[in-house]
Amino acid sequence: MQFTVINRELCVSEIIAQVVSSSSLLLVGDAETITLASVFDTPPEALIIGPLVPVSLR
């Protein structure tokens, strides 16, 4: 994927995140390179999926 970015002024006063997944990225600002990787070596029968846990609010 290739895309062009034109940087302009950015002002973030507040970010509200209700939930965060087990593999997520929240980026505010500049980044030259972002590389994400994930390895999952647990056998499927050992996986326990529970309810989402909300991020604690102030």
C-alpha cells in the first residue's frame, strides 16, 4: 500500500476509548514507519474468550 500524507496542524483535546482489543494500535501524531506483528502459539482448545473489559474511566 502506498499513500501520500500531507501534514497539517493537529490539535487533539480528548480521546475516549470505551474498549481496547487484544491487538490494537492507537496513534495520534507522526510516525515514520509502523510495523505490526502477531504470533499466536496457544492451541485452539486452550483459548478462553471472555467478555470485553472496558477501559477504566477517570
